[in-house]
Amino acid sequence: MSLVEARHVLVPVDVPAPPSVVVHIWDGGPLPAHEVLDLVELHVLPYTFDEGSFAAVDHLPRLRVLQTLTAGYEHVLPHLPAGVSLCNAGGVHDDSTAELALALVLAAQRGIPDFVRAQDQQRWAHARYPSLADRRVVVVGAGGVGRGIAARLAPFRCQVTLVARRARPGVRGVDELPDLLPNAEVLVLAVPLDDVTRGMVDAALLAALPDGALLVNVSRGPVVDTSALVAQVRTGRIRAALDVTEPEPLPAGHPLWAASGVLLSPHVGGDTTAFWPRARRLVEQQLGRWADGLPPLHHVAGPAPQAVPPREAPPPSE
């Protein structure tokens, strides 16, 4: 009796899968045997920005879908084979990244870094800092992260304006930024990195911000012109709270480390205890859809995933 062929997937973590899906585990290190790689149609990349995470991609002749566990995917595009669909981790990182954006805004506005330094010196350093209440906040990016940031800011009684590529009800268009920025006391960036957003926050945009404004970046470092930002924060005219930088990691001796009014976190927006449970649920959902012949969700690049007929589970070996 011939076996009905199963669907083979290569994933970085063991997850429950439908009977018709055969799961192979690879989270970096030595690659699985060629007999395994030759069968894989869907590959979930390890959760790392290391180049080694792409080691299997060129050895998967039947690959149809590449799934990343990151929200951003610009680092994957150079490794995406022709004809392969790319899906990102839509929704997995939204809440954690929005949390960090709010934390960076509050910490910078209320002087938390100064208090930590003063505590290290056992020094009582009373001072008045800007509130979040009554501030005018512009959030650029109206995807899951941007909307999450806006929702978290709302209870703080600040005026929040959401900006996206195109205007729609409740959202301003990015072409309106020149009119919005002169009144933006806090500017939060939550956009993907692509050809349009790379370098979007340049010297002219930064110069349009009012004195004392705060720039918060939880998107990608290259969205901001680093040289232009350094020039602005060195004068003390504006401040910055950055979870991402360009370059990244930020090398020792870089002027952003010592710039007054700059708060840095090491790209930890989505890396919380919420990540793996949500990532596992995403992978389980994608494998379930794959087994049912449905296209995976969160397609971001390459050809749109096509629905394929479901396959029966192979009978148990005798």
C-alpha cells in the first residue's frame, strides 16, 4: 500500500501539528539531513537577526512559504528565493512593542533616567519635568503596533494623532506631516522599514519639531537619519528615546551613547515573556492552515500564497 505524502515543515520550536504535517526542528546549528530538507515546503526561521538563521533556505528545493517570527522583514528579503512567499509574525509583537513605546515616552518625559543616575550617586535630585498629560503626540504608523501605541496613550489625557501612508477616517496621511510636526511635542515612529520609510526622518523633519520635542523610535534604526539626529540632540534642542538605532548594535564610542537627553534600549520591543506563547500560537495556526489547504496569513512579500489541496495523513507505519 502506497503512503500518501505528508506536508513537511522546518520550524525552530516543537509545536502541535495536524496529522498530515510532519514537523522537523531546526533552530540553527548543523542542518538536518538532505533527505529532510528536500521535502520541506514551509520553513519558519529561527528568531534571530543572525545571518546563520538563513542557512537552510538555499537547501530547500521544494520551499513555498518562508515564515519569519519578527514583525519587520527587511532583513529577510535578500534571502527570499524567487517564487517563495514570505509571511511575517503579524500580531505577535504588537502589544509588547506598544508597551515599550509607552514606557520610553513616560521615562523620557518624567526624567526616569536622571533619577536612576542620581540614585546611583545617592543624590536627591528634585526637578520639574514635562508631563505626558496635555501633550500633543503624533504616532507615525497605523498598523498593529501604531494602533496599540495610540490606544495605550489615550488614557493619559494627551492629544494623539495617528499618521499612515494614506489618510482615512481617524488617520492623517503622511503627506500632512509638515503641518503636524511643528506642534508635535512627542513623535513616535512605528513604521516598517522599506524604500519609502528609509531615511524618512531626516534633518528637515527633525528641524520642524518644536524645541524640547521627544522622538521615540520603536520601528527600525534606518528610518531615522542618525547623523541628523545626533546634530539635533547634541544641541539639546530635541530629545530621543530609541529602541532601535543605525548602526545596530550601537558601537562603543558612538555619540548617541553620551548625548544628553537620549534614552537607549537594545532593540527589545518585542522580546518579552509574551513572545514565545504568541509565536507558538502563530506557527500552530499557520501549520493548521497549511494542512487544510488554506494559504498562510500575514503575507508581506513574494507571490501571494496559494491555496493548495489538503493532504491526508499517512497511515501509521507497520
